[in-house]
Amino acid sequence: MPKLIRITTVPLSLKLLLRHQLKYMTESGYEVLAVASDGKEWPDVLRNEKHIERVIVPFTRKITPLRDLHCLWLLYKLFREQKPDIVHTHTPKAGLLGMVAAWAAGVPHRVHTLAGMPLLSRKKVQKSLLLFVEKATYRLAHEVWPNAHSLKEFILREKLTDERKINVIGNGSSNGVDVDQFNRGNLQENHLVAATMRISPGENEFLFLAVGRLVKDKGIAELVEAFVQSKIVDRSKLVLLGDFEQELNPLSRKTMNQIADHPKIVHVPWSDHVAHYMALSDVLVHPSHREGFPNVLLEAGAMCCPVICSDIAGNLEVVSPMKSALVFPVGQVQALQEAMEYAFVKRARMQDFAENLYRIVVGGYTRKSVHLSMLNAYNRMLNRK
């Protein structure tokens, strides 16, 4: 039985971004070890994935040289002991340390997936450092799997690695969308009631929903400002579903105060019941500044929830402007405000967009199809049927 080691910096990525992927690989004949730092998400990971082995390595998400060297040594020892056939890494920190250790330990097949480029929104010095990290990671990998064609184009444009190493799995996306979970017919009534109580929508109130980390790079400041300034603020509500990350990519004090104090803005800490909030919402707004491949657009598409999103490359791999979503220029508050007001007035048009996006998602981005494409890629590397 071939042995596969999957590595992420934090277990939250295993729980949310790679959900059921490791389980699928064990059911397909692979012995799977999952590696990440410690965290509260591990019990959920082990319950969801089943039959995998857990290894905790104390990664940090910041630059911590001594801790990073310790993690590198732990990974090297792990690989020497386990002798995996494939090491597959995700996220910049786990990618660099994992690829260095796997190269040093002589792992025969080394794969790195990238799901976004943090360097795109960083200042010059930080961008140079992150660019160096990406190049080093790709150099030591046998294959590099960007989760979007736009990321592949960026890698080639910046000459970060040889084109022959690059492979976009399926049509893109790191994990596809679970069309059974994101299905209006499968929602549990008690979770719908709980979500409704949390939002407390007024009669005929139009609900805008944003899903994801509440950080600057996700365009939250522009979204809050556009909503507050809009002509429809008294007849609508903005629901922000996600956790703050003020230590890494902080929102301004002004934005934080607006979120806390505005009577029409509701903050909901991260929930595993995203589909239920989408079912209650009139529009999903995704104003992100950068994305690899945006899972939230796939989820909204599967739920037939109308979408407003920024015009960044990752979003445009999923949606087409005025066909399957309403698209606005990234970072433009006035344009986003107008888009939200348009969605409020043109509800039938927005629903047409949603139905078009639904057909795109179920036709090419289901979780089963992504898992199968990844399994085929692993088997190809091992020359295994």
C-alpha cells in the first residue's frame, strides 16, 4: 500500500479546505498521514477523514527561525522513519519546510499545492522574501499544483519554475464543492432556525452575506463602507460570517467600530453551517483583493445564491460578468455600493445569474470530480492503475 503524507501549517486547513480528501485517498488504497500544528480542529479532522494517522509538528504562521528549524528537523526525521511514497504540502510555511525536508530525506515524489499568493498584496521587502520562499519550494518539488489557471499563468509570468512541473488538477479548485452538503434540499431545520435567530432579519429585509476571514485582503473594509453608504441600508442587513485575524492582516479601527456598532451589520463567528446562512441570504458578496480559486463562489453556486464579487483573476475563473455574477472593480467602494443597490432592485436578474452559476458548478467543480482527478495524478506519479 503506497504511503501519502499531507502537510498543512494548521489543522483548520485540513478541516475546511481539504475536507474528506484524505478519507477518499485511504478508501482508494493509500496509507495517509496528516501533519499540522496542534489545534482545536484535530478531533473534527480525525472524525471526518477516518483511518488516517495524525502527526503534530509545531508550525507557526509567522517567521520564527528557531522554531522553523526545529520543525524542519522533525519533518526530516518523520520522513526517514515513514519512508513515504508521496509528500504533498499546502500553504507557504508547510510548503517550504516540507519540501526541504522531503528533498533531504530522499522522498521520491514531492508535490506542493498553492491556493493563493499572499505576496501579491505585500509591500516590496515582504514580497521579495515571499517570492524567494515560493521559488525555493517549487525548486524542490517534483510537481507544483496551483489550484487555478490564473495562478499557473502568474507562476509562468514570474518564471518561478519550469512549466513542465505545473499541473492544474481538474478544472481548478483545491477540493471542489460538496453538492450534497451545499444543497437546499438537504438542510437541517434546526440549523436554519438557529441561523435565523442569529441574524434576526426584519420583515422584508434584504440580506447580504460575506463568508470568510474578516481581514483587509478579503475586502471587508470596502464592503462595510459600501453597505453603510448605500441607499438601501435601512431596508437590508449585512451578515459577516467569519473570524477576525487582527494579528496577521488587521482591519482598521474604523472598520472594527462600524462592524461592532452599526445596527444593520451582524457579525457571526465562524460556523460549520455556511450552507444554512447562504440559504437565508439574498446575495453572497465576495470583495476579495486576491484569491487562488475561491471555494465560497462554488458553494454559493451550488446553493443557487446570487453573487457579487470583485474582478480579480481567481473569481473570474468561476464567474462571468453579467452572466453568472455581478462583478465590480476590486477595491472600488462606489462600484461595490452600486452593485449592491443593483442587486436589491434587480432581484429576478440576479436569480438568473445564480441559476447559470449553479449549472457551471455542478457541471465541472463537484468534490467527487476533484478527488478523482487528484487520485489519478497520484497514481500517474506512482505508475499505478
